Amino acid sequence: MNEIKVNTLSNLYSIYFSQNFEGILKLLSSYNLLDRKVCIITDSNVDFYYGQSFMNTLKTVYKDVFKFTFPAGEESKNLNTVQKIYKFFIENKLDRKSLVFALGGGVTGDMAGFVAATYMRGIPFIQVPTTLLSQVDSSVGGKVGVDFLQHKNMIGSFYQPKFVYINLSTLNTLPTKQLSSGMAEVIKHGLILDKEYFSFVESVSDETFKLDKDILEKIIKRSCEIKSNVVSQDEKESGLREILNFGHTIGHAIETLLDFKLLHGECVSIGMIGAAYISYKNNLISKKDLERIEKVLTSYKLPTRFKNLEVDKIYEQMLLDKKTKNNKIKFILLSPIGNVLRVEDLNEQLIKSAISYVKSDVQ
């Protein structure tokens, strides 16, 4: 089984790639994770396709297998849902030895990881990402948490999984909109760290939407390599890992103010154009580069403009972001494609001009 290692200060673990769920059984044995109660945490959409089959797979090696299913969507990623999961664990007598499986996308992985990190001061968990976005991004790196009072990922921690198990075949049931959302993070990886990878992604949009097995596997593995390399050097975002926030500064504000009506990747796409515009205005990339980036995002059916929000509201929301310090909004800029520059001394007028640039004239 192919694997990529993630070597953080708190944990050395691997990302495994497979075309089914059965391969996880040997891993569970080799990691000495048998003989315990286990619980699958998943959402209603993923449960429909994979909940029972994954549960049946685990039942071949575990006596007590439980499953907690929550309504799909970012709206469920909060402390109310977490409280229900805690109650479910207590009712089924899960203990410190018990094991959690996060089966689903980014919402599931973030929330299940947070539950695992805090239940009885921490129990082991395994990421089993089923969406492209979670496979290339959120399942890797140990960021876990929930939204709070409309602030995205405001409550959380860093808590690494025992391992990440990617069943590539789950992408066969992924809606096109979700596939596009995941590609935003893929494009981001190329833009910030690998110009050749960006060019490759730029050239395979048709194959990607046709779910070409070899292309998708190459994309997922390369993105996992890029993110695991960054995370291994900076587990808790004290420096280098901040570059992974390219596009997220404006994107998170839009995502929050629109009450999560746009998918995470869609908001990141808009945010990347905003950040690229600032990069252009600072003579770090050319106008041609800016137009190229937008063309690539559009080719993956991603939005590059927002509507129904005021520029000032977005700016104010950005000031509330957990990455903002002393009223200074941090930005990751391209310098040029394949390289980045971290800045926090941009003036308000320039930031607002970037927000205006990605604001649609059609309301």
C-alpha cells in the first residue's frame, strides 16, 4: 500500500492510499488498535453511501462498533453536535482505549478529531476522508475544531490522527460541486509551492471531471506530499504553515458572512483571486499571471467573485479572524507563482480594493 509519512513533533504517522476499505484492517492490526470499542462519526450524506459498508468492514475485527451520524453541512459543525457525540460516547461506555473513525469530509474530520482530542482528555482517532478537499487538505496536519458564533474554526486544537486512510474510490460518488471545491485547495498547493504542479493541474481539468483514476491519484498524492512537508516543519502554525492560508484570509470572511452558503473551496477560490490581485498590485506577479490564475479556477468550475455582501463588512470580519494580531491582517501573497511572501503591513485601502476587485457587479 502506498504511503506518505507526516513527521510532526507530537506524532509520526502515515497517509495510506487504497481503492477500498478492506485494506484498513491490516493497518489496524499492525498499529495494535484492535480489542477495543470503536465509533464511526459521519454525516448523513456519507452515511448513505458508505456508512453501513464501512461498519460491516470494521465488524469483521471488532465486537463493539458504534456509529454516530449527524446532518450533513457546515451548520452541524458546532458545540451542540459535539455535546451530542459526547453523550453518545458516554451512553455506549466508550473509554480512553476506544477508537474514533472520522468517515467523511472536512466537517466530519475536524469535528470528530476535536471530539477525540477532548473526550476523556484524548482518545485515538483515524481520518478516513471521502471528499477531495478532505483528502488533499483537512485530513492532513491535525487541525481539529468547530465553528462558534459564526466564527469558523474558532474552537479547536492540534491533534494528530493515528493515520490517514484514503479510499480513492469514494470520489466516484462525489458531486461535481464538491470535486470543484477540493480542487481549490489543490490549485492553492501549486500556486504557493510548486509551479510545475500548478501547470500540470492547469492542463488536466477535463480528465479530472471525468474522474480519471490515474490523474486523481497523482493529484491527491502530490498535494498530500506538499502539505505533509509543510506540517512536518511547522505543526502548530507558528511560521511556515501560515503559507497554507493563501486565499483563506478573504475566503473565510466571505464563507462566514454568507452563513456557509458557499462551499469552503469556493470561498478559498474567491480569496485566492483577492490575494493574487494584491500580489499584482505589489508587482509580485504580472497581470497575465493574475488572469491565468482566474482562468484555471474557472476551468474547475470555481467562482472568482462574490455578491450580496458589502466590502466594509468583509473587512470587519477579517479583523475578527483568529490569525489577525493587533488589528494587523496577515496575508499570504504570491512572489511569483510557486513562491510566497508573508505580509501583515498592508494598508486598509489596498485590502479593500482587493475585496472590491472580487465583488460582483451583479447583486
